[in-house]
Amino acid sequence: MTDSLPPPSPVGPEGILVIRGASFQIRDLVLTLSVDGSPAGGSMRPMLSWDIWPLWLRVAIDHEAAARRFRAELLTADGPENDRRRPLLVGEETRAGMVAVTAGAFTFEALALSAASKAGLSTAGIGSNSGTGARVAEVLKQCFAIPQSEFNNWRAGIKGLFRARNEAVHSDAGFHDPLPHPALRAGVPRPVHVYRLENATETVDGALRTVLALSTIPRQRHGRVLRDAAAAWKTIAEELRDHRQNLTVE
């Protein structure tokens, strides 16, 4: 994987593909006129952007549903005849839960960076002495009118989510005390405890609630671009919420 993007290349004969949720912008527009004032040519540079927080939230939702399926199988895998099957199901629930939790953290970070971009806000000095979760919360606070009475608890929740993400990304593979699991009578390794279904569900619940709540309170000083984006985010979050409900019914 290269560290930098390739230089711009000419757009193909079919133009550009604008995906739902993407934004289109024209830069470096040049129009050339003939001596009689009629158009004689021109050039422009088409630009595209695409918010990826909905992709990460969809990943989190789909893997929460997978963790729920494995938990349901685990609850029915009783008796000595399932002694070999139970550890496999625990592993599958953990894998799905880990993806759901980390994708939830990525959702918050992508949302914060997108909001800051649309608000024309530099994130360079915001929470520079804090961890990633605290910085994400501070950036969102700068973009949205989050009540101070709610902010501290909300910020603590995001910090906890990013600690779980960090455990997955920067795992030490060290030894830890056995921890409980809601569906088992035996102690389990720390990752099984951290990425269990309950934490995946809490992550998805929090991400959906956050997008739906923030979409109604963009700070007015940041202008129309952020307000329009926030209104569109509300629709996307509602559709993702419906998708999640459909998965629960299946």
C-alpha cells in the first residue's frame, strides 16, 4: 500500500460516478470566449468526497447481528456432546463482536473528521494532549451543540469505546485473569469478555443514538454546509436503524 495518492488522471469517457452520500464539486473552472463572446472552450477539475462513517456503522450493525446469531447457538449448545462446539461458537461471537466494536469506534472518528471538514474547522489543536477517544469527543463538541450536562458522560463512553478498539488494534497477547461471560459458567480470556455480544450491542446503540441526536443540533456558526450534511446524516442513520431492526427479525 502506498503512502500517497496517485496524481489526478483524466476522467474516463463515462464521466464520474457519484455514489449516494457522496458530494461533487468543481474546481479550477476556466471558460474561454471567442472575440464575438461565444464559448470557445474551457476546462474544469471535478472533485468528489464521500463520508465513510455510514460504511463503518453498517459493518458494526452487520457484525453485531452475527454475534447475536452465534450467541443464540451457544445458548443451545449444552451438554457434553457440545464440548467441542462451544469453544468454536465463543470464538465466532468474539470475532464478530470485535469487528462490531472497532467499527463503531471508526464510525465516531470518521463522523468527527467529516463534521470538522464541513464546518471548516481545523482539528490540529483540539484535544492534542488527550487520547483519540477524547479528541473525537472534543471535535464533535466543537461542531455540535452538545449540552454540557450530557457531555461528560458521553465523552467517557467514547473514551471507553476507543480503549476497547485499542485493545484490538494494539493487542499485547499477554496473560490476564479469567473474566466472566454471560453465556458461560467458565472464566474466559480477556478478548472474549471485551468483545462479547453485549458490548457490540452497546456500541451500535450508542453510534446510532449519537448520529440521530447530533444531526439535529449542528452549531449555527458553522454555516449551511454542516447543517445540510447533518440533515442528510439523519436520513442515513434512520435507514441503518431500520436495516438493523430487519436483521433482528430474521
